[in-house]
Amino acid sequence: MKKDSTGVVVGRVFITIILVITLGLASIGAALRATFFNTKSWRELLTSDDFIDILMEDADIEELTEDPILKDELDEDFFTDYAHFCVNELVDVIESGDTDIDEDALDDLYDEYLEDLFYEYATPAERAEFKDEFYDAVCDSVEEAADDLEESGFFEFKENFNKGFIVYMGITVVMSAVLIAVMLLISKDKFAAIRNTGIALTVCEALNGIGIAGIGGLLTLAFKEADEKDLGKLFSDFVAKQTGIALFILGALLALGIFLIIFSAISKKNAAMVSDESDGVIVEEG
């Protein structure tokens, strides 16, 4: 086996230390993007039955359900399903800025709960007018929410954050790839370069895991001790779930690092055995 000079060994150690930082930053960014910074995660939380139930607890629907005309006619499930619809539309606005509502879903909502309700009490013209007004009210609410977000600077912040995150990931991933490539190029012992890459990956993911677990644990406890018990529990469960997913991602990368260490050690041993056998054959022939 070819051996590297002292300078190469020192350079490899230096590169490995930097790799711990760059790989660590890249992987923690990827893990957070897949969990806490993922709109799908928040959509799942905000459209969950538990969250909608909490919203409905604060909603004053008794006045409507006690109306002489609507009493015993308007299914209370309408308000829950309507809340689901509105939250979904709001998340769409947050995600893309698009204020176009899902007309098919709104049609289904209207047909299921309101069509028959007004059939007995209104003329066809009045029913059509009410349906148009209902649709207009929903569209206006969505557009108003979008305007409020625009005025608050949310969309500008979101765009800048996304651009910044792309740059952040690009720099850390490219730097990591370049460092690994340089380490392979300068090393005669390629397995040593693979081993050091595995060491860097293992160390940074272990540190990332400790950090994520610690912060996630603190946030979970903070939400559990919040005054709003139901809402606090809901958010503590959300944080615990996302922390678990992030730890799974980091754990998979840590396992990859360990695999690279073991793979390089076995491969180097096998290569040394092949080299010794080849040397033995040459000696015998001589």
C-alpha cells in the first residue's frame, strides 16, 4: 500500500475538521427544511382535527344555530368543515401567495350543507344570489388575508428566506464536495480519505443530533407548560414529531458516516492483503 507524506496526513486532518463544519451546516439545513421549515408540516398541523376543534371552541356559532329559521336545520358540522376549508386556503396563500380558491371544494361544501337548507325558504333567484354572495364572501376573506400578509412584509421575508436558504445550502454542499474531492486528490491512500469523510460525517451528525434533541426538548416542555393547555399540548406534540423526523434524518447520515469508516477499514485491509500476496508471488518467481 502506498503511504502518504506527513504533509498530506496533516492536510487531511485539517480538511476533516472543516468538513465537520460544512457537512454539519448542510445536513442541519436539510433536516430543518424537511421538518420545521416545511409548509406541508404546518398544513398538517393547522388542518388537523385537534387544531380545528380548538378554533371552534373560540368561535361563536350559537347565535347562528339558534336562529329561528336555521335552528335544527343547519348542521353544526358545517362550521367545522368550513373552518377546514378556510385554513387550507390560508395555507395555500402562505405557501404560494395564490388567492384562487378551490371552487370544487367550496361547491361540495355548499351542496352538502346549504343547498337543501335554503331550498324551502327561498326562491331560485334568491338561492342563486345567496350562493354568489357566499362565494364572494369567501373570496374576499382569502384576498383580505393575502393583503394583510403582503402589508406585513411576510411574502418579501419568505422570498428572501428561500433565496438565502438556497445560497446557504449551495455554499455548504459545494464546499463539502470540493473538500472531499481535494482530500481524495492529495491522498495516495484513497481509503484514508474515505475514512476521514466518514469521521467528519459521524462527528457533525452526532453534534447536530445533540443540538436538535436539546432545543426540541426545551420547546416541547415550554409548550406543555403554556397557559393554553390544549393548544400548548398540540404544539408540543408537533415539535416532538418534527424533532423526531429531524433526528431520523441526522441518524441516517450518521449511519452513513459509520458505514464509510467501516467500509474504508475493510477495503484497506483487503487491499493490503492483495498487495502482500502479489509481492509474495513476485518474490517466489524471482
